[in-house]
Amino acid sequence: MLDLKKYSDIKYDDLNYNCLHFACDIYQDLTGLSLSFDVIDLCTARNLRRICPDKLRRFVLIDTPINACIAVMRSPLAVHCGIYTNGSIIHLDTDGIKSQQPHIAQRHYKSVKYYAYYPEEHHTSLDGT
């Protein structure tokens, strides 16, 4: 079971700990798998993010969310992410940690898409060790 209490002191910081960092941590807590290796180029400030298509192909769009899948939320001005689990999307924004049912998140972000993660190999740290 996910214990969000260990994240109670976490604050959103676009460069050092943004929604993707938080999603990676939550995903690892839920599954034991690290997403960090495959999203490292996105775990930085918005203006520095780079996309690596070879790594992103490990994320497969799914129609219906499953426990411990990535939720990508889009609005006209932003892309945001969290983790879907047990009927809610857990995510971090400038207001703090939120756990929202998808229909509530969709009111703010307009589009919510879900991705299952299928790693080619398991990575336990940012350097792949």
C-alpha cells in the first residue's frame, strides 16, 4: 500500500523536483521499478527538457487506466503527469500533493491519457545500475 506520508515535506520545484520526479518516486514505490532512466531527459526545468523517442516507446498508450500507470494531463498551456492507482491520479503541483479521481483532474487539464510502462530492462538508479 502506498504511504504518502513520507512525501509530506515535498515541495514542487520545476528544476529539482517536479511532477515527473514525484511520479517516478510513486511508481517505484508501487511497482519496485524505476522510470528514471527512461525519463531522465524530461526531469528538468521546462525549457531544458529533451525527448528521447527510443526511451519513450517503452510507454504504451492504453484506453483504460490500470493500477500504477502513468497519467499524462494536458491543458492548452501545460503538460503535467502523475500516477493512476486505485481509482485516483496522484500528482504533485505547486499547491502540493493531490489525489484526484480522473474526472476531477480532467476538469482542469481537459485531456488525460494513460500509459503502461514496459521496460526493456530494469534500472534501479539514474545511472542505470
